[in-house]
Amino acid sequence: PRSCPGVALTFDLCPVRDPIGYDAALVEYLKVNKIPATFFVSGRWAARHDREMQDLRSVPFFELGTHGDVHAHLPLLEETEQRREVSRAVSYLKDRYGVAAPLFRPPYGEFNDVTVRVVQALDLRFILWDVVSGDPDPTLPAANILTRVSRKIRPGSILIFHANGKGKHTGEVIRALHESLLDQKHLRPMTVTDLLACRP
């Protein structure tokens, strides 16, 4: 709701970097400063980062959603393949970590009517975004990312960043958001679930 004085800082943990990475400094900053955040975890990433998953799930102001199993282009898949891609990550988080993850973000933000049907059948909630940070672009300076975010952020926004080590300036941008920009705009960070349930 646009009447909510909050925004959701979301971070994708997808296996599209070789080697698959983890921005430990970024996550530590969020933890130390008690900044609520939502992480969208791919199954392949989680399978290679057990210690990091244990850490993330232990933080009470973090929440975990899923981001597909292998970060596939869902519209290119048949319905049974889409269901497998979506459900495997959900099952892995539940079976391995005891984490119910009802939030789903489609890889690359790509989906079609079949994806919607699959996600609804699995009783998941689609989560996209309205503010694109652009943090995976190695040529984009932190100042440019901040300018873009500052121009687009508003009450109720969901911002997309990456915590898989792909964002060269992600930590710097999050520090600036925390230390000044959100205060200037009278906004506070929330998890996606809290944001969706927020009332002023």
C-alpha cells in the first residue's frame, strides 16, 4: 500500500555468477544495524551455501523467499518443468532448514500465464519489484545507483538488489540508504511480508 511509510529491501541469491558468491559484508551490515530484509534464494545457491543459509535463517528480522531452483527462464519451459523449477527450491528450504517460504520471485522477472497458474497452485505469492537498483552492472557507479533509487523510491516500494556477490557497490548503496536517504524520505525498511500487511 502506498499509504505505508515503509519500503522492502530485497536481495536475490541466484546462481548466475561463477563462482556462485555471497556478499558477507553486506549481510553483516544488515545484521549489525538490524535492518529488515527479504532474501530470495535459489535452490542451487542454497545447496552450495549451507553455512550462509543457517546464518540467514537465524536472523529474526530477515525473511526467506525462493527464486527458482536453477534460475531458469520460466516462459521457455512447459508447465511440468516450471512446476519443478519453482517447487524444488520451496521443498529444499522446507526439508533442509525447516523454513516455509511462501514468497516467490521469478528468475529474471520473467513469467507467463503458466507460471502464474503454477505459483497459485503451489499457494505461493508472486513478488516482483518497482525499484530496480541495477547493482549487478559492474560499470554502474554507486552514485548512479543511488540517484536512480532516490528518484523512484516511494512509500510501499519494493527494491531489488543482489547479495550473491554480483553487486559491486551494493553494500555502499545500502549504507547510504540506511544512513540518510530513507530518513530524508521518511521511510523505514521492512520485510516484504510486513510491507504487504502494513497499515499507516
